[in-house]
Amino acid sequence: MKKILILFSIIIGVYLFLYINNHWIVITEHIYESEEVPKSFNGFRIVQVSDLHDATFGIEQGKLVEKVRESNPDIIVITGDMIDSNRYDLQQSLNAVEQFVEIAEVYYVIGNHEVAINEVSEIYGALKELGVHVLPNTSVTLERNEEYLNILGIEDPLNGYETQTMLNVAKSEINEDYFTILLAHRSEMFYTYVVNNIDLVFSGHAHGGQVRIPFIGGLFAPSQGFFPTYTAGVYEEDETTMAVSRGLGNSTVPFRILNLPEIVVVELKTK
């Protein structure tokens, strides 16, 4: 009987550990401070949602939506893999987006899973109907008090185009003197973002390394392999800063370990 109780306790403990690791959403906040940030955008809050992979967080994504709302965003950016190619359920992800657009303006780029499922047109159409700003290798300019910043978006290279080619198309529309934000799914392309003099990049794809080892970091990430470099947090080189989200959901590997689902918030500050 004692052995059964111990075994039962272990099973319950493992279940609770895995549940918390995969359902407890945390908010990670960063300050981006630069002389390049227009004064009118001082305090501008950008909330990033990435790699949802059709995961669910409460009834009609209520827990996720509440976390986004309490982050007090000026805009919300979705950086790919909103759906999962292994269990495509667009409406499940749209449940969250339908509520995001009531909180703030939403900007979206695809990830590799949207391409893999071959439903990019359907996804774009559904998001546009909700009022989402879809950015397939294109840009928009935000204005406050006659000051401006650019938001660029590029598609995932699985779609058949090199990252640099897509950036060339997106950048062709902008005034490069303005502060520029890039939404791009793949964090491992950091060097390309750097040589293009992007000020601030939002990316994901790495899932935080799936399993995070204390004092070491992520264990494995797609396109980066074991002990990947770009999995979570902020990376800086030259004039470029990249914020990498650990994401929210899972795909082929069903569990996160020591890697809580994450919403990233970056607040712009003028020096």
C-alpha cells in the first residue's frame, strides 16, 4: 500500500510539474532605450505573442487574453506559428486574436508552420477580416505628433525566399531615417537583421530551447540544433537589438521543461 501511495504521489507530482511548465504564462518586460526612439513614442509598449501552436489557455483563450490586456499594450505583435501544422485548428487561435484586436492594434507575420500547412491565404484572409495588420514582406508607418516609426514584416523563408530578399522588398517602401521595428519569425537570422541596420527585432521560433537548463540555457531549437544561441531574451550587436520570445505552445515535442510560456513586453524609451 505504501509503495502504491508513493507511486501515486510521484505521478501527481510529475503531472503538476508538467502542467505548470506548459500552462503558467509569464510576462517578461524589457526596456529599449535609444536616442533613435522618437520622443512622441517614449513609453510606447509593444506586446509580443509568438509560437502559440494552437495551444489553449483557458476557455476561449481567456487566460492568454487577460495576460495581454494587463500588459497594457500600445500595439500587439504576433511573430509566427500561431497555428500548428500537426493539428491545424485556425479558429482555436483566432479566439485569442478576436479579443486582441479589441485591446490594441495587432500586427502579424507568419512562421514556418503556417507555410507548412499550406493555408497561408486562408490565415491571411481570416486575420484581415478581424482587422489585423498582416505584413507579408511589407511595412507600415506609425505616426504620433508628426513623428514616425516603421514596422516591417517578413514571411518565413520556408515560403521560398531568402531573408535578405524579403527584407529588400519590405525596406523598399520605408524612410530609413525613421526608427525601424522588424517582425520576423526566425531568431537564428540575427546576423542578417544586423547587417540591414534594423533597430529593434521581434522574433521567436526557438521555443526557448524547449528544455531550459539552469545557468546554461536552451537545450535544442529548430534550425539551431543543440545548445542554441538565440532562444530567449535580448540580443544586441552593432545598432540592432533583437527580442526573442520563448513562445507559448509546443509542436513536435509536446512538453516544455523549466521553460514557462511567455509574453514579451518591450517599452520604448527616449534617451
